[in-house]
Amino acid sequence: MVSSFGAGGEPSAQRRTDGEFLFPLADWLKGEFAAATLSLHNADRSKLAAEGSEMNVPMRSGLNNMDSSEKLSSVIRRTLKQKLGALVPAWNGQVKDIPAPGEVLAGPCAVIAFAEEVPKSAWAGYRRIIKISPYARPEDGGAEQVEVWSAALMEGLHQVRLEDEEGGAFTCTYLGSSDGDRVDVSSGLVTRSLRFGVYVPETVKIAQAETADSWMAALQGWTRTQLGEEWSVYGDVWPGGYRAKSILWRLTGCSTTTAGTSALEIRKQWIGHVLSANVADVRQTVTHLVEQLAVQARIALTDTDDTRYVTVDEVSADLQADAYLNGQIRLTLQQHIRRPGTDVPLIREIHHSKGIE
């Protein structure tokens, strides 16, 4: 028999000398339902979100209000302009909005255009498509100069966390070039449009990102112990103002399986995101976490006085995965618990024969 759940906590139980636990399953399910609601919501939606696909999820708080949306776009625009000016000093700060009708661009510069805005996922927030077009004069190299600047933009913005003037954070991801090189008719400048996705998390405070799931709390605590205070560790969703060096653990599924006649096996699947501006830090941290999970093999739960453990069943990493959106680490944890049963007599039946003396 296999039963599936979107998420769930660990039942409190009395510890037995054989390492298993005795508890009424019905009571556990009833008591844990409320605590699991948030994790269930995120896990179900995680399954619906294929990598890179769109989801119909609610916008972050305030985005339905036009004024709030325009204010957020203005903040992102100003932050990007500052970043672009630092990446390409040759533009001399000439990072412009879309030219007005009849306006002619002059000299080396870049133009930012905001495109579609779509909800992305429960944990990543929403995505805004932004097109950045560098312009170069033919006498300065034309297409070759545009190629150089495009490479600088891809390297300086792809999977990079930016912080705005109000302390909010968002991540840029390079999505490709929307067209080939072309010559702007009015100015004679050579240009190319680069598409970037700007991911903005929903306005969830860091304190609200804490979870009542004992497995999640234990996994977060174990991660902090492994990496120290230099890294911030979050659960379920990216919070607003997430730090530059961050770990996010998401619960993506939970199931129970009958293990013999008297035990149940609980399994939970997790995805780990490791985000940092330094690619070497990301690679080293992902590798370290995977190795330590494989070596230690179990994690102590911290919700009761009695020490209990969950066991690492499987762990793997994809170093090429999108750190912010998809996560690099795949982890499965499991625990065996005693299955509830009714009391039965020690002697079920007695057979005798009158012929026995």
C-alpha cells in the first residue's frame, strides 16, 4: 500500500529500544494537517511547474495595483541602469529608455525596454522580460563592438543578484538574443537586442519563511552548521531581500509506503538552490553539501527532547541547473516508523486432542 501526501511533518512518538516508533496514525494525520498546509501548497505547485515553464500563480502583494507595479518597474529600471553603466564604462552612463518618436540616438549607448510580465512559480515570484540593446558606431567597430559589449552584459548579469535602493533583491537570467545584428535607420548605429528575465520574489519576510515542518527545520539547521554564518538558509520560497550567498530548500513531495507488516516508510523529496555571485563558490558549496549528505547519511530532528533521525536515501546534483529557478541539488530523506495496529491476544487459538495423556 502506498499513500501520497503533498507535504507533512513528523509525528511525535515514544521511542522504542528497537529503533522504531509507536503512535496512532490517525491522530498524527489529524494533528499534522494544519502544519503541513503551507508545505503542501508549495509542493503541489512545484510539481505543476516544469523547468522553465509558466504557471498561473498569484502576483506578489501589491502588483495588482497599478501604482505599485509602476513603482517597482521604476526601481528595477534605475538599478539596471546603474549596473549597466558600471559594466560598460564606454557608454559614459548613456543607458536610455526607448527613444521618443523622432529622437535620434547619438554615440555609443544602450537602450532598456520592458517587455511582458508573467507569474513564474510559488517560490521564485514573477518574471519580467527586459530587452537591452547596445548601440555602437560603425567607425568604432560596429558589429564587432556590439559583440564585445553583449558578452560583457551576459557575463555581468546572468544569474546575478542585484539589490535596489530600497533593499529589495532580484535576479537576472540571460534568455538569449531576440534578433540578429541590425543597423538603426535613423542613427546609423549597429545594435542587437538581448533578452533577460528579471525574477522578483514575492514580498515574504525572512521571518515568515520559517517553517513548522520538523524535517525542514532539521535540514536548514544542518545546512547552517555545514556552511556557517556566511550563508543564509531559507525554506520554501525566496524571501524579499534575500542575501547574496543563499541556500533555499524546497519540499517537492512526500509519500508513505508499507514496509512489512508492522512498519511504514515515510519519504520526502527536496530541491536545494545554491545562489552566489561567485561561480566557484556555488560549485564548491553544492559539491560539499552533496558529499556531506552522503557521508553523514542521517540528520537529527530537533522538535522533541528524544533524538530522532531521518536517513539520506538519495542525493545528487546538477551543476548546470539554474540556481535561482530550478535548484541544483535533489535530495530524498526517509524514516521508518511503526505502523499502528489493534491489540491482539498473545495466544490466538489452542487445539487439543482427547488422546493426549
